[in-house]
Amino acid sequence: MSYAPFSGRDVVKVMVNSGIYEWQRTRGDHAILRWEPPEDHDAEARTVPVPLHDEISEGTLQKIADQAGAKDYQKFKRWIDQNR
């Protein structure tokens, strides 16, 4: 499936509005998102930098998905696309 280009703001909006990630700070032109695991979870906290560019390359989006812990990249893209 082909998607319209994703902007950094699209990605940040979906990740933050989901309630999973919190926009912790902005550093330069990157939003720094953070996920804290629940007390009973054995995973480490995740920090995901997202460039606030008008268009994010496929490789960068793949890295964001990896850092966010997405197991299925195509499902991650559909989620972003459906919720932007």
C-alpha cells in the first residue's frame, strides 16, 4: 500500500495522542518522545527522537518504528496513516 509522505508532526501527533508516548522536550528540530513502562513491565524506558521535518524518509520512519518498539513496520505505518 502506498502512503502520502509522513511529516514529523504527523508522527508525533499520533504517538502522543495515543497516550503511549509523552513529548518530553524539543531539541533543535527534533521532538523527544518518552515512554515509561508500567511498574509490572520488565522493559526499559524508551526515548524516541522524531525530526520535525515536512517529510520523513522511509529509512528514518523505520528507525522511529524500531526505537518505538514496533514489531511490524507496515502495521506501524498504517497506524500513523489512519490516525493523522
